[in-house]
Amino acid sequence: MKHAVRKLLLASALGVALIGSASASTLVVAQNFDPQTLWPNGTTASDNLNAGSAIVEALFWVDPNGEVFKPLLATGYELESDTSVIVRLREGVSFTNGEPMNADAVIHSFNIFIDTSKTPAYARVSDPFESIEKIDDYTVRMRLKYPYPPLRLALSQMYITPPGYWNEVGLEAFGLRPIGTGPFVFESWARDDRLVMSLNADYWGEGPDGITELVWRPVPDEIARAAGLMTGEFDIAASLPVAAALEIDARPDLSMVPVPSYRIYQMILSSLEEHVSPLQDRTVRQAMNYAVDKDAIIEYLLFGYGVPLRGQVLREPQLGFNPDLEDYPFDPDRARALLAEAGYPNGFNLDFKCPSGRYAQDREVCEAVAGMLADVGVQTNMIILEPGEFLRQLRASELWPLAYVGLAPQDDPDLQVSQYHSTWRYSYIRNAELDRLIDTGRQEMDVEKRAEIYRDAMALMREEAPIIFLFGGVDFYGTSDRVANFNARGDGRFFFYGVSATR
Amino acid sequence: MLRYVARRLLLTLPVFVGILFISFLLTHLSGDPTDLILTPDTPDHVREEFRRRHGLDQPFLVQFYQFCIRALQGDFGNSLRFNQPALELVFERLGATAELALAAMFLAIAVGIPAGVVAAYRRNTPIDLGVRAVSLFGLAVPSFYLGVVLIFVFAVWLRWFPSGGRGTWMHLVLPAVVLAVDQLALIARTTRSCMLDVLNQDYVRTARSKGLGEGWVVWGHALRNAFIPVLTVIGLQFGILLGGVVVTETVFSWPGVGRLAVQAIYARDFPVVQATVFLFAVIFVIVNLIVDLLYAVLDPRIGYK
């Protein structure tokens, strides 16, 4: 009898406990790939970083809402000189294994960051950094090899790892089971299936509200990602195709979040001396710009989800965007006139390289442009490339004379514009004046002067027309109505600070 | 029998070497993986370091030689993307692929063989035509399309099954059905044509005249005699399934070997491609050997020395 009563009490206690835990909230996020490593400085792929940075935090971060640079594990920085930076760290923060987050941890992480054999993915960003020294437990001084205007970008990519644990398990093991200061803690990881994180109850800051468990699901098929959102299996789905995005927008219990991407879609018009073609003539390149109806492409191929480029590769929120520029209007008559002026009254023939499956709608955009060019007499011979081969040719400067590409460098005007510098590995333009502007802008620490330099560079680029300016891309995310305040950056990055979940 | 098995296994060694060489050759011909794994703006000295570390700067034959030496010790190298041993990555996912393959095969056999038998027995009746029509449909419909349709009907609309991933038996149903449809078609047709042959034989008539029940004649005698070609088909198909069915695994986000293989191919992750190809070859050879041994069980006339 007593035995039975005890059993009953245990059962009801268990029942209560279960009901209690049922109010715990699990959020499921579907991305394209399973992370290769959860150490954020292991790769630059956003799928890896989104998951990894929920556990391991950086010195600063850039909030998708308004692209605002904010303190995180550091509270601020000051330039002592053009090549010396003082960084102040946040006090009272610990890693979830008890190790303190302080100058020692930052020095340890910094030294790994600048070691290109350990961190090859960030080699370009870490190049300007020379050394670091401790001033006190919560202040460090970083020395640079040269003045570096995109300093903020670099500081927001320096992720801080616990030295004790890191030295104990090593780089690879850390990436499989990381420990950090972030709002979530690693729980379990069934590769290619699900990655589970639980809430860090001792998180130093304001973590996400109402989320006790975060589950990451790699779903490679974009239609399956959309389907899972519709069935309620996922609360957040990344990288949705535009058709699915429209469908999701129409449903009352789901939201579609369009995010202007950092990716700038353009047609390479090679003017290099060794790439002999009519495109070496600036008038011809300008004619090509007049020949393409960019608004029509955005309207009909992208369902309106494309950002018109104002005749430049910098986006409106970026430093150096030139508000006085406009894109070449769609004017096929003008195009034909210019071609005749350049000596091609009957047009000419051209090879046109296009990737298939590398970007959304890549073939469709290429076919549309090919049709528009044919209208003004430019016959194109389309060569379709598989993504791997396309990337190889991009790297080897073989994408000439005409090719479709979507370039997405990190968010700094220098990184965006220096892709058109004559020394850049796959630049298809050599212009001394543009080079000069880029070189000056790269070293100019004064923000206003820098902005003016890039505005001039944009005006020059518009005239020289080294590319056909097409459009800025848009990324689509879907969320269920359980999720509030979700937003993402144009580089595919999203965070859980300030995100809340109901139920 | 044991000597037969030993001799067969010995004959597989040149097969494996050949496969290793061809897969090595083809993947390396496809291009340099460095550009796909490191971002395009990586400085040159970092790229060179990466290539040196992974032996990519050596001449082709030197790379192959080094690879063979290590492979003999079970080391296929580290994945270029994951920094984990390639073979380990494959083994992690083998269980998932095996689970899916077994479920699909089970479904295909359970439905396909009876369907084939009945179709043969009731030749040229509506049942026979029905079986043949459904088989044709199954072979003709691409698995990608069928998968997406099933997801939208049974997951999104009816909410009976999850839309993807692996977990409970419910996650297994839709992908197994997609795979089974293809296999089923093949098994049903093979069973049917073999049964048609056998049902005309003298010994079937003899069995009937001996007074054996029809069920025993058809399922006991005829099927057993017709079974060898069907077993061959089952064996071959099972071997293929174990290699990982890329499209189905991708559509249903099933964490199997096929998905790993295709992602590795796109990324030119040589060690993983090598490991997958090699493992697939081993599995295929073993499955074929088992099928051959089963012949002896089924048909006492076949003996191996």
C-alpha cells in the first residue's frame, strides 16, 4: 500500500515536472549547410558563423538592425595613433567553464587570429595586425603594421576563446565542442542532422527572451526548407528562393523577412590589354550599359526584389556612396548609336560566360541580358559553367570578355572597390586614376575625407563602365509567428540578441 | 566453399586499386580545391601554405603514391573542409544511409515480389496491367519530383509526416517510399518475367498433378526457382542504395553518405570523395559476394569449390 502511494506521488511529481518543462521554448533554425566547425574564426561561411557565434562571441558586433557597430566583449576602442589601438574589455564576464574573459583570453585569441596557418580564412582581415600587449586585466593595446580604416570590421571578427580549454583540446576539437561567453551553450551535435544548444543561464548580457533551446537543422534543399517552415517544424528558415518567399508572405502565421544583400550583381566587361575584344573601348562598354533594361530584370525576373544600383557598386548605407550618380538609363537607340560611333554599326560577336546554380536565377538573368544585347547588335555565345569551374575561372582571371558575377566582399568600401584595382587578382580593369583613389582611400583614417575619395571613385567607375551595373541582391528569410525581432545582415549573418520567442 | 570465398576476396584487391586510381585521377583532374575552400581574397602566401599542408603542391603521381601508402593503413587523410579524418566522416553517416536503404529495400521487396508474382499468375488481366503501369510510373518519375510532391501532400498539407530530417520511424516513411518506388518497379518486373518463365515449366505441371495446393505450387516451388535473377537485382540495387542516394537524401535532409559525397564533390574535398568512393566499392563487392553465396543456398545445383 505504501509502495503504491509512493509510486503515485512520484508519478504526479514527474507529471508536474513535465508540464513545467513544457513551457520551455525550443527554437528551430533551418540553414543550408551543417557547420564545418563551430569555431567562428574557422571559416567565413555564414552558416558556420551564425551557429558558432551563438556560443563564442567577438569583441564587437554589427547589429543587422541599422548596421550599427556595437560593443560586445569589448566596451570600446581608441586610436592612440594611426597604428596603435587601445581596446577596453568588459568586466565581469566568464566563459561557461568558469575561465574569466579578460586580457589574457583576448591576447590568446588575438595571437591565434593573426596566425595564418591556424586562421587562413581571415588572413586578409588579420594582415594589418602586428602584435598585442596587455596594459591591465581589462585593457589591451594592439599594434598595426599600417593605418587600417576598416579596423571596426576586423575587431568585430575577432572571436574570443578560453585559453585553458583551447590549449587542452586543440583547434579541431574546439570546433566540434566549443566553449564561449555567448547566450547559448553547446549541448549535442548529430552531424548533418541537428545541432542542439541550450540557454546559458549565466549569460552576462541581455540574451534572447523565451528561448531555452536552440536547434540548428541543415536542410540543403531550399524547397524543403520552405516546406518545413510551413509545417511548423522550423521557426526560422534562411536562404529561401523568391517563389517560396512570396508564398510564405501570403500566409498569416508566417513572416517573410527580405534583407538587402551585400552581393552586387554585375557583368564583367574586361578592358585588359591582353583580353582583345571590342570591350576595350569605353564607348562600347557604355553602350552595353544603355542596352540592358535593369528595371525590367528586377521587376520580372526577381519579382521586384532587387536593389537598383545607382551606377555604382557601393550600396546606399555605405560610406562613399555617391548620391549624385544615376545608372545608365535603358536606351537601346543610344546604345546602337554609341556602337556605330565606336566603329561597330553592325554590332559584333562575343563570348558570354555564365554560372549555373551559383546564384539565384543566374541563368535566367544571363539569358535576359543576352537577349537585350542581341537587340542592339551584340551577339553573344553563351558558355554555361558549373559553379566549381566558375569559381576556378574567377580566381584565374579567365572570365573574359563578358561574364556574370555577383561579388560580395565584406562591408567596407575599400574591400568593395579594391576589387577593381589593377593589382587585384581578378580585376578586369587597369585604370591609373582609379588605382590612385583606391590606394589613398585605403590609408585615409579621416572618415569624411575617405567618403569623398570613394565618391570620386564611384563617379570615375560610372564613366569608365568596367561592368554592366545590374542590381543588388535580396536574401529571404522566413519566420513563424512565434519569433519576434528577427533580422539579418546582407552577408547572411543573424544573431539572437534581442530576439524573442513566444510559447 | 571457404576457398571460394577466399579466392573471391583476393580477386577484389586489383579491383580496389583500380577504383582508387581512377577516382583519384578524376577528382584531381576536376580542379584545385584551394579556391573553393579558401575565400577568393585570401593572400597568396596563405594559399601556398594551405596547398603545402595538404600535399596539393606535389606532382600527381607523388600524391597518388603517398595516398596509397596511407590508405593501406586506413588513413584517407583529413577532409579539406572539416579537418576531421575523411573515413570518420563517412562512417558517421553510414548508419543513416543503411537505415534508409534497409527500409526502402524492405518496402520494395514486401510489395514488389508479391506484385510480380500475382501479375505473372494473372497474366494479361487488369491486375497484371495495373502492376506494369504502376511499375512504369515508378521508373519514369524522377525521385526529386516525387519527393517534393510527397512533402507537400503528406507533410505540408496533411501534416501526417515530418518534412525531413532523421529521428523517429515517421521520418523514415517518406524518403523510404520515394526510394522504394524505383526499386519496387524493378523488382516487380523482374519477378514477373521470371515467374512467367517458370510457371510454364514441366515441373510446375508435375507439382500440380501431384495434388499440391496452388499456393504451395506458386509460392513454394515456382517462386523459389524464379528467384535467382530477382536476387541479383535486389543485391545490385541494395549495393547502390548503400552508396547513398544523393537526391533523396538532399530533398529530405537525410544525414547520409550520399549527401556528404555530393557536397564533397562540389567542394573538391578530395579525401572525402576518395573515402566515399572506396567505401562504396567495398560495400558493393561484399554485397555481390553475399548474393553469389545465396545462390548456392537457393539452388542446390550450384556448388562452389
